[in-house]
Amino acid sequence: MVTKIEARALTRERLLDAANELFYGEGVQTVGIDRVIEHAGVAKASLYKAFGNKEGLVCAYLERRFERRKEQIARTLTRFRTPREQLLGVFDALGEVFTDPQFNGCAFARASAEANQDSAIRKVADDYRAWLRDLLTELAAASGYTDPETLGRQLLQLYDGAEQSARLDRDPSAATTARAAATALLNAAPLVAAAPTGQ
């Protein structure tokens, strides 16, 4: 027998699955609460109990995508040994996203573009961006580059450009192009000089 807690968790997942399909496919503002509820096959009160309001649901939908993106990148990076290889591996992870037939651009960019300036939705998008920038910066630092912060920002711009190109140009090979540009960038970036060995 399903407990009340299990039933609530199931309802929450159904709402998130419906939100993910509809919000990501059609846009946060285009899709109303009633469509999400109908698609999930749950009572209207369930949504308000679980998320409070539509903004709460949108935030939860983005937070789930954020967690899944982190997991997907982490899985991909286990294939690489060195931090430099992992830096380039981030673009391989992005390429996997582009091959999904449902790929429809960056969920965070799309949702935050439709949100008010002070919306909690923008905070979730900002958190995702900060995490991605920090990951690239940390890997650049671990690779021994002299200015990992600048390199991290430059790599993030290549990442963003690949996402835009993949969506707007319908070009799944955009991640490969961005990876090649990232390789050239890393080859040109100065490394910290090795410490002199003792006499």
C-alpha cells in the first residue's frame, strides 16, 4: 500500500515530468498551470501543496535540470584522466545533450529571459551559471594555467555559443566546433612556470 508521503512524492514527480516536457518544449510563459496539471493527471491542489505557485514549479523544474546536468557532466568527466582533458570533456558532455531529439536550447537562458528581474527563476539560472563557470575555472586552475578565471569565462562563452548554434542553426556538431576552439584557446594560454628543481 502506498503511504501518503510516497503518494505526495509520486505526484510531485508527475508534475515535474509534465513541467519539464511542456516548459522546455514550449516555454515557461506559454504554458499555463492548468495544462501542466492536466498533463500530469493530478488535482490542482496538489500543485499548490507541492510548489506553492507557478514560479515555485518553474524553479523546481530548473533545479531538477540543473542536478541532471551536473550528474551528466560528472559522468562524462570520469572518462578523462587529467584536468586539461576534463576541460575539453565538458564540451563532449555538451555534445551528448545536442544529440537528444528533444534538445531545444538552454532551459536556463530561455526561462530567465521570460522571468521578471527579481524572480526566483533568475536566481536558479544564476546558480547554474555560477556552478558551470566555477567548474571551468577550477579545471583551468588544476591544469596549471596562469589566469584560470579569465580562461574559465572564455570557455563559458564558447559553451554558450555552441548551445546557441546547436539550437538556432540546428547543428548538433556545434559542440565539436566549440571543443576545437577550446583546444586552440588552451594551447595559446600561458601556463604557470614549473618551480626550479634543487641543485
